[in-house]
Amino acid sequence: MSDQIVTDRRVEPIPANGLPRRVPLPAVAQTLWSVFGMDSFVRFCLVRYPAERMLSFRIVGVGDVVSVLDPQLIREVFSGDGDVLRGGEANAQALGMLGPDSLLVLDGEPHLRARRLLLPPFHGEAIAHHARLVEQITAAEIEHWPIGERFALWPRMRAITMKVILRAVIGVQDERRRRLLDQLLPAFVHAGVFGALAETRLPWLTRGAIGDRLPWIKARAQAEQLLRDEIAEHRASPEGRDDILALLVAARDEDGRELSDQELLAHLLTLLGAGHDTTAAALAWCFERVLRHPDVLARCREASTENDDEYLTAVVNETLRARPVVDSVSRTLSETLELGGYRLPAGTFLAVAIRGVQQSPKFYPDPERFRPQRFLERPAPYTFIPFGGGERRCIGASFATMELKTVLRTVLQRVELHAVGSRDERASRIRRSIAVVPARGARAVATART
């Protein structure tokens, strides 16, 4: 009995100390492959280690990373103690430039307080009336699309989601300020994942002569001042506003405290990154997938005409399953944690593998095939997690889903689109984006406009 313990008449193995099976590749190779060839790297792991519930990697700049691939273990991570599984601490390694007040880098009670204040404006009736605004913005953008020429949809989606952020979320009414923010905010986001990592790991980049020459840092400094002006205007003239910033300015916690200007600024910058860049990437993937599947495209057109929200939701969900714009959600362990038969040491970096579980043939037969019908039924728990889960699930999930369906419906009602080429576009991080995007920008041709 030296290697077993008896509990409630069941025999259970003693958890092993240390990390699960390691992928036997040099750290540099693992890092480059997982960053630049994420789809093939995930397929390699799923084929090479089909029985493993967790795998460990060595990532340059991060260290040991444990990837969680099993739905039951994912449930344990999402429902676990937030003081042990610290999502804010993990996020801060890549998103520290958002500042200490961002929802993404908070842990414990500060995170729960911010979440309670931020969540109501992003659910139910609070977002339903924004669908009409999204439709109007999309219809206006379509008027500027070329006819009969090849063009990339991804930049067009970014233009739409940026205008949604400025009008529905921030509620900018001053035309000059809106125009300046429309120019500055994309420059800030365009730093991409590598700019964000560099700034977080090398904070001296933001100061002195070097910082003055980095375009995304200069753009963010200017944008932050404009956002502070917008916050001040919201406080001074709150009447008649229905944007999300107005709701956040009016929000109070259980002790009657409001969000400070610095907290509001940090949350606006967070919503910019989460609500603009990732949503634009998801929209680009949605069209890239739909346009390459004539049967899906035909049914989408019918659903758009007949207001078949169920099928459009299935299309959006299948896109997020097959082409997630974020690979994983992370936690850092503040103390030893038993998970999946291992006693993981404090300091371990956990990565819940969104791409890994959603592309696994164990949970989705023929996972490479684009089949929205999968989501006309409910998927197995914790096998569909594009927005994360638990107390750190993305607060903008409902808003993003509404925006994705509204843009898809509006485009299909107003323009005929055709994919360029027959080959699927691969996932890429080369472009200046935080999210994973189509390598060629989701190229298409518009042949008619109604």
C-alpha cells in the first residue's frame, strides 16, 4: 500500500509531485511552433498524446506551462479557489500595460467588486437596444466596400467594431474627439501581442527617448487623455446617455462607492482590446468559414431573411469553436494544487487549452469540418469555452455574440460575397493584432449590393 491511499472504500493513486508529461522538444522550438503555428502544434499534441489530460511545455519568457485539455479538469480550474488559481496574476505577464486597475489583471475581492460593477451593462436588455446601432454602423460601412475587386474583410471588420466601441460603449458625441479616437485607438491596439509582451516585460520602454519613438505608446498616451475628457464629460452631463460608459459612471457597489476615473480608464482600455480586436478577428473568421461552405452560406442567407436567430447563433459558435481568436485562458498557482493526478507546485502557469479541447476529435467528431449543426444541440460541458469560464468568464460574451450575429446578418442581407481561392486561410499572429486572425485577412469579392 506504499503507493496508494484508501478513501471511502475506494483505492486512489497518490498524486505525483511535479508536472505532467512534457512535450520533448527544445523550449525555443516549442515557443515558436506554439506561437506561429498554433493549429499544427495543437494537432501534433492531440495526435501524439491522445490519452493525456494535461501536458507540460517550456515556453521562453514564461517557463513551465501546464496545458489543461480535459473538460473535467477544466471544470475544476474554472470552479476552483480564485485565491489559489490567480487569473489576474497570469494575465499581468502579458497585459500589464493595461495598468493595475484593469479587470483582466485583478484578483481576489478587487476583481469581484469590479466584475459586479461591470457585468450589468453587458447583459439582457442593457445590450439588446445596441443591436440596431450595430446594424446601422455595418450598413454604412458596406457602402464603402469595393464591388468586383478583391479586398480583405478583416480591416473592414475592425472599422465596424471600432465604431461600435466609440458609439455604443464609450458613447463619444463630440465629433472631433470621435475622429481623433478613431485614429489613435487602432494604433494602440496595433502594437499586437509582441508589443504588449515587450512593454510588460521591459517597462522602461514606456519612458524616455525610446518610449517617445514607439508609435503605440504615443498613441495610447494621447488616447488616454481624450478618454479622460470623455469620462469628465459623462460625469458633468449624464442626462440622456444610454452608452455603456454612462452606466458604469452611474454604477455603485454595495458600499455606495463609484468607479474612480482611473478605474474607468483602465476598464475602457480593457474593453477596447477585448471588444474591438477580438471581435473583429472573430467576424473575419466567420466570413472566411461561411464563404467557403456554400451550403452554410445558403442557409445563413435564409436565416438572415427569416430572422432565424438559432441558426446564426450556431454559425457564430461553430466559428468560435473551429477558429478561436484566443488560444487559452491562464491561471498562476499561488500554492500547491492537486489536479489530474498531479500535485502541481506553487508558481505553476496553467493554460486552459481553448483550441486544444475545441479541436479534439474526442469531443467533436471530424473537428476540421465546419458544421454549425453541432450547435443546434448543446455541446458537452466545458468543451466549448471561447470566452473562458467561471468567475473570470468574459463579461462581454453576450455583447460580442450579439455583435457577431448582427454584423453577419446585415452583411448577408445587403451584399453578395464570394471567397477568394479555394484553400482555407491559416491562423496567423504575424499581423498586428492581439487576437489570432486569418493570414490573408479573409479575402473576398463583393459582386452586388442590395
